[in-house]
Amino acid sequence: MGAFHAYDIRGVYNKDFDREIVYRVGFFLPELLGAEKVLVGRDDRESSPEMHRALLKGITDAGADVYDLGLTTTPMVYFATGKYGFKASAQITASHNPREYNGLKISRENALPVGFDTGLGQLKEWIETRELVPAERVGIVHNLDIREEYIEFLLKYKTDLSGLNIGMDLSNGMAALLIKDVMGDANKELHYIFDDMDGTFPNHEANPLVPENIVDLQNLVRDKKCDIGVIFDGDADRVMFVDEHGKFISPDLMIALLGHYFLEERGEKGPVLQDIRSSKAVGEYLSPMGAEIHTWRVGRAFAAHKLREIDGIYGGELAGHYYFRDFYYSDSGIMAALIILGIVAKKSREGKSLSALISDIVKYDNSGEINFRIERKKEAMDRVRDHFTTSEKATASYDFDGYRVEFEDWWFNIRPSNTEPYLRFIAEARGSELLAQKVAKVREILKEFE
């Protein structure tokens, strides 16, 4: 049962969980969420068909009906959950993980995520302790096809991309199900790689945050002289970008770039959400446009709830998730890509490259996320925080998801991994020398804990 985590159910299939666990998830899910019908989708991994059969049998044995989307991106499930008023939905996917992994992303009414603290923990307890008593009525499986409707929705966010030379790496993932129909042939300079769905991921793992996985896209952008490179993860809920030189763009910076669409073009003003690891430059860039920056915890299980709570316009994370009020406060990689491509195309016609746009945003040197293998996480985190807050005057401080402490010329976030014995540290400073000094001090403090 090691597959139950803060955000979802995920692990190595037939090791961390198996089809019997999946069956039990399906059996107890209708009761957990008070649902008489459950929406289900799946990705193209090798183990997904077996999981799909087990999940459907569990749901129908519990007496609930299934509305089966078949092969889907994860955001398609969010879309149908919100639009058609499902009280429960499940997407079978392991997102960006290697081929031997699989899992389930569970949502409740309004496409709100179900995390460990909001239902998965209860589900785990029931699976471990309760007897299975099949209902007298066996549920019915209905096929539901929303593909064309979802494409029509996405096309509302596609603007004039003429003249933009685009490279796209689909990572052999679920974006391949839709993207060519969405992009169409209006843009003649559009280059795809790894554009067939293949759950064995034969070319690279579907995790764009790992540098080796974006090398092919970087080469494509340079070879074809693209203005932008786009790469999706395995289930298409995340998207990341490289500039015209093939340089990877930190995904939090795209939260700032999205402001040109929502805050400038559409004239919306109000809350914008970022995660606790986001660059301080994001808020500094967006505030003059009319954004009220809210900082919150990492992960969809927290971000989607928070964006709805504050009625935020949109939000984003360092991991490449982008959330939209227009999309049931949920994340969609393709929707984010269309909006960003539109911004880049417009600025390109005005003579400004993507790298120049990003240069306008960046104001700090960034350490990137550094991992420290530590068991005594809380003690170590406290030591780092206390050292700096006693020696310098903090201008802002957050104590959820670890600590984020801001000072006049630099800031840091130190947070525990949910699943591994690691502390994750990230810092920014005005100047590489100051950054190097602060990172070196953190390494010195944490050395006694390693």
C-alpha cells in the first residue's frame, strides 16, 4: 500500500500496488465521494488496460455506473468532471514517471482534487480494514466521447500563430491524442518529435524537468531554427518550454508571461497563484499589471483548492502545472501552451524574441532545486531558518510546505519531500556571488544532519 501519497495514488505497478488494490479503490470510491456514477479515463501505459478493467469492475460491483472516456489526457477528465457535474472521477496515469509506474488521480465534484488529507487517507483505511460486500445492483458501463467537445474548448485559446516557428516534443505521451487536431495546419512551421502514443516511452522518459529528457527538443529547436520549443509530460497536464536558443525556461517564469494574456489583453485584475518555490521576480513583474500575488503549497491537491478559494484568475507551479479559473481551477498543459504560443507569436511580430521576453522577467540568480538526503528533516529545516532570521532582517516569511523566508536581496525555500528522506532547497539572490555565499552556508549548516 505504498502507493498512497499526498496528491494521488502512484507507484511501481505490481510492487507498490496491484489490480486487487485498484479493484478496491473502485469499489469504495463511490461511497467515499457520494457518487452514483463515476467518470474514468486512462493513459497508454502497458499496465493501464489491466488497471482499467479492475477499476471498472470495482465501481460497478459497488452498484455505481461508469462513464468511460477511454484514452484521455488527464485534463480531459477534469474538463468532463466539471462540465457534466460528476461527483467522482479517476484518471489512470503515472504522469511523468517511468514506464513501470502507474497510478490514479482522483477528483470530486467541480474537478477538485482528492488528496491524502481530503479522501485518499480514508480510502486507504477502508481498503485495509473493510470487507467487500457487492451491491445487489451491478452498475452499467457507458462509453462517453468528449474529444471533439474538448478540442472545441481548447481552440478558444488558440490565437494567430502565423510566422511562429514551433518545435514540439510530445514525449510519446497523451498530448499526441489531441495536439495535431488542435494546432491544425494554419502554422506551416510546426515540427513534431515523438508524436505517437507509446506507453513504453521508447525515446525518453516523459518528465521534462530532467535535463536529459529535453535534449532532443533543444536539438530540434536549434536545427529547425524554431522561435520556441514545447514539451509535454506523459499525461499532458504539464508543459515546459525552451527559447529560440534551446535554453530551458524555468516554468515559474511562465506564470509571469501569462500575465500578458490575462491581465493585459483580457484586462482581468486580481489574484494570481504561485507556489512557494516561485521566483520573486514573478510577483515583481505581474504586480504592475494588476495582479495580487498569492503564494501557496506545492501540488495540484493544494493549488486547485486554493485557486478556487481565492477565485484566482490563474496560477502556476515550478513543476510546469498551470491552473485556470476558465478551466474549473484545474491545470491543462495544452491550454497553457496555446496561450503562451499566442503571446510569443504576438511579441515575435513586434520584433521581440522569447529569450528577450524572459530576460525582462528575470531579476535574480537562481540556485535551482538542491536535494539533501536527511532523516531529521524538521530539525534541519529549523536550523537553517533560525540561522538566517537571527542574523538578518526578514521582509516576508511563510511556514507552510517547509519555510520560505525573504530578505532584501535574497530569499530561500526549504521543504521536506513527501515521499523520500530529502530536504529540497532553492534560493535566489541579486547576484551570483551573494547566491553562492548563501548556498555554501546552507550546505555547511546541513552537513551535520546528512
